[in-house]
Amino acid sequence: MRETAVTPVQVTGTVLTTRRVDAYHALTVVAPGIAERFRPGHVVSVAVGGPHTSMPTRRVFSVHDVKPDYGGTVELVFAVRGRGTSWLAERKARDSLDLVGPLGRPYPVPRDPCACVLVGGEYGSASLFALADTLQQRGCRVDFVLGAASADRVFGALRARRMGETTTLTTEDGSLGLRGRVTDALPAVIADARADVVYACGPMAMLRGVTAVAVEFDIPVQVSVEESMACGYGVCMTCVLPVIGDDGVTRMVRSCVEGPVFRGERVRFEDIGTIPFDALGAPGGRAQEGGAHTRNVS
Amino acid sequence: MLTPEMSVDMRTYLAHVELANPITTAAGCAASGDELSQFIDLARLGAVVTRSITMAPRAGRPTPRMAETPSGMLNAVGLQGPGVDVFLESELPRLVERGARAVVSIAGGSVAEYTALARRLADAPGVAAIEVNLSCPNVEDLGRVFARDPAASAEVVASVRATMRYDVPVVAKLAPDVADIVAVARACVDGGADALAMINTPLGMSIDVDTMRPSLAAGTGGLSGPAIRPLAVRCLWQVHAALPGVPIVGMGGVLTGRDALELILAGACVVSVGTALFHDPYACLRILRELEELLKERGFERLADAVGLAHRPPGAGPRQRIDLEESSL
């Protein structure tokens, strides 16, 4: 399941189409170099605000769709959350966008056909359709569980219904599908599909819950995390989270380079936003015994 | 007079070390170097300034570590890094292999730790210069930052200078949020610094009005980006005016060749690019190209002729080469 690294490129893409999808925005951009290198799970980092921007940090998005039109297009799905995303939402066809990608570790796909449950929260489901496509081409069974707070925040329900063996929708207010969260519906879906693996993309709390369910069923789970970051290609060191390595040691790793896809059980969800005391290089930890009096302040 | 085909001599000197051009990465803005080398040839930079290397590995600060601010960003990464052993085993050799000139930034919590780091680096091949990150809390002085105290800064610099090989320049990196940056600069030069680098990020803070809590987990963070460029220009101006013979690595919100030229005119002979690298992985080479174009347009044959040029008296024309003896070269 080991993936080889893909070299990212910087592309000045041209916006082809923009559309509203319920509570979200979707932007299709002609970006040949990125489209041809893309694999499901990769992310793209976008500069916002135009040439003389007052927003120096890039925004990172997962890719909903890649198409061969015009040499290759990528479609990004996002929610307006601040100045950068509201600028992006105002883009029109033929505008230019500075994109860097594809970035990060894509979803590993199984060598042999197996049953896969794909779990999406809010617009996190956007990254699952390219994955579903790849899995189905390999003869895998795909079942979807998509959820959000309300009906207009569930992304891609129609497409999931078309592609999936089964599709289960959940909303917290009951406006679509089952009332509740994806984790409420997930155990039954895993059992019915006799799932071998779970893939999930969405808010951190959901990924934590999905991982707990998969661990209960003792099946592997791959989660795609969304952390705030400034660059997307590994230089700003701001998107870190505690992840347990193959050697059993917890490290603060970058979600843009070592992720965004991680094995769920390796992510220390309960410690996100902290430096676990046993992480490599944690203040006062064993790793610093040799390091004189270095304190964790800068 | 320059003909359009002629290129500007972009060579510069960091103390006695010649760099092919004045553009370098800023400390802590290029991770290990591997990340940027996916986009650019590191050998084409004047130098790569590494992240601040510490004795032990460091996990850094908790997240959120970053908050965007108008024309800038706050960061509190907390010097996350692999520690000097891994740096010497793998990161430095990879930089050397790629043909990069490595300026190694070091950070410590005590004079002894800086000295120990210098000792480890003294015999490492491929260290073009040492940059001493003085914006670290001194554990022997209740966590007061070295860079705010001229005497403590000088002590660190003197100790590193005494430990490093004589042919490896020691650069003192200064913080702008001090009472008198000239006093700190002078103390560092008296302590043996071969060059100065400024400015490190001034401390800033932002509060999220939705959560009504500080935006960064650490509360405060270093402010960088174009928002601090005037602060950098002021610091460079004051220090270059006071110590015209000391080479200065200038940095602070450089996004374009024009910004780099501004810092050069204020007195920098090397310009580091930091936050711009988060926005554009090609920033260094683009800025270098733009800077060369600007110098050419203005009729300069050598970059060195522009260093500190804004200091010439009003009414005087561009300085002639002979006037530059007291500048960085």
C-alpha cells in the first residue's frame, strides 16, 4: 500500500466554471500539470487575494474531481469561512488562480478487491468520489456514509447514491436521511457490507469517532485530516498533529506532507492541539535530557 | 554604461564568504530544504539559512500555531526540529549534496548550549556560516530573551565565535522589539560577530472574536510578512548608519525585487526571504530575477554599489565605487 511521492508543480490556472452546491462553492480550474499527477486524496494549495494580496498564507483544499478537459481540470469544493475563501467564492470564469499541487499523501488503495466504506462529513465527502472511482475500477465494493449538521451541508448525496452499493445519509437535525451522526450509522453499514477497510474525510471530531468504530471492528481506517496551514508544501510547520510512527514513537508531523491521509489509529485525536508529553522532543520529555535546558518557548 | 545584454554582478560577501547572489531563505522558513528543492534548485540561491538547530529534537508549540493578520502572519512554531544529531547526519549532507551554501542557524537556552552547538558544527563540512538566533529565552535569566539584552547577546556571540573555526563567519540575528537595536548590534559586533541579521519577528498577538480566545495556542507569536517591512527598514537604517562597516543580512516582509532593493538601499548586503516562501515556493528566484532587473534599469553594474545607498547625503548623486570602502564590502 506504499505510495510513491509525486512532485508538485505551481500552475497559474484559469477558472473554467464556478457553481454553488448547497452550502458550498465549487470551482473548476484548468490546471493540466496538477490534473495529470493527481491521485485520490491529494490536496491543492491556492493563493488568495490576487497579485497584491494582503493575505500571505495559502489556502489548502481537497480535490473533488479531475477531468481531462482542456488538458486537465481540477474541481475544488470549499465552504466560505473567512476572507480568503470569500475571495475565492467571488472568482468568475476566466479568472486566474495560482495553484500548487498535487500535495500530500494520497489515499492508499488495496491491491486486491475488497469492501470499502467511505465516510464523509460536510464537504469532506468531496475527496471521496475520486477515491470511489479508483476503488471500483479495482473491483472493490464501495458503500457511502455521508453526514452533516443539516441537509444543505451534506455534500454529494446524489453522486454517492449513483456510485455506492449503498448510501446512508445522516443529519443532526434530521432534515435528510437518519437523524444523528455518521458514527451512529457506521457500525451497521460496516456489518452489512462486511467491510474490510474504512476511508474517512471530514471534521476532526468525526474522524475521531469513525476511527473508534473501525478499531472496534478491527479493520483498517484511513482518515484525511483538515488542519489550518499556511503553505501546503511543508515549509511553514504550522499544520502539525501528533501521530504515532512505525517505531511506536509519537511525532508532531505535518498534515500537508506526511498527511493529509493517515492511518486513523495512528492519529492521537485526543491530543490534537497539545504536545503530548511522550512526543519526540516534547518539553521536559526524555528526548531533551541531553539538551541542557531548552524550554519549549521561542 | 550598461548594455541590455550585460548582467549585473550580483555577488556579495557575508563577511569574507562570497555568495553568488544576495538572496537567501530566512531561518525557519524552508524546513529541511527538501520541500523547496521540489520546486527550485537550491544551488541557485545565495545561501540556504536552515531552521534554528537545537541540541535535542524539539516538538515545538501546540496548534494553532499560525494566524493570518493584515499583510502578515503570526506564528508560534516553537523551533520544531530534529536536533543537531539528525541535522548533521541527514539534513546538512543533503543540502551540501544539492550544491546549496548552508548558513546554519542555532538556538539555545543558555550560553553553554549555544557553545555546545557551535562545537558540534565546528568540524561539520559544508557550514558556510553560523547564524545565532538570539530570540531565545535565557533559562539562566528567568527566560528573558537574549536579544533584548546587549550583554547576554554579546556573551553568546563571543562564545560561539571563540568555538567556531576562524573561517566560518558568525552572524548575530537580532530582534526588532528592543529598546535600542543599535546597542544590541554594537554589543554583538564587539563580542565578535562578523555580520548581523535583522529582523527576527517582533512579538504580536491576535484574538479570535468568535471564540473570544487568543488565535494562537501560545498566545503570542512572531509577526512576519509585509506588515513588518517598515520596521525592518528602520532597523537596518539605524544599524547600518551606526556600524557602516558591518555586513547585514536584511529580512522582513520581502515579497518582490523592489522590497529586496529597499532593504539593500537601507544597508543590507544579503536579503533573506521568509513568509514569501509560504506564498510562493519560487519566491527566492523570482525576487532575485526582479532585483537584478531593477538594478540593471537603474544602471548599476554591481549589487555592491547599491548597498546602503539611501544613506548618501541629500543632493548627492549615486555613490561612486570608491565611496563604498566603508560599506559591507
